[in-house]
Amino acid sequence: MAFVFAIGCNTISNNKKLFTITKIEQGKDGQTLYIRNSENKTYTTVISIPNGNFVEVIEGDRIQIDIQEIIESDPPIIISNHIMVLDSTN
């Protein structure tokens, strides 16, 4: 006997989270984004062409990050596979 369950795919999976960019620092090969989640917790993430996750962003943009890993530091560092701009302030 086999059971088949249908699950909708319209929700954000556990590794995709929403953030607002609060500050951007230009680096040698990319940018460090200071980002805040809905609970006001601050993180950083690096976006660059060599990392394969570069996207044009400005402070205030809301982004969705496909999180690969979070490195505990102060503030925690998010290693991302993909970043998508949801709402841009420009």
C-alpha cells in the first residue's frame, strides 16, 4: 500500500530567510552586507562574483538569502548560495 502526499511549494524553506540591509562595506572582491532579520538580530554576509552570489543592492533593500552556513561570531556571518532582492529602495 502506497501513500502519496502533496505539499505546496509556495513557502520559504528553512534555509531561505528574509533580511534588511542596514550597511554596506566595499571590499577587495565584493561587498560585506550588514543585515537585520525581523527579530532585529544583526548578521553579516559577503557577496562577490567569485562566490557566485553577487547582486546589486543598496542600504534599505529587503533580501532573501539561501543560507548554506552560519558562522558564530559577533555578528554571526552567513555563508550564502544565493541572494535575491525582494524590495529595493532605489
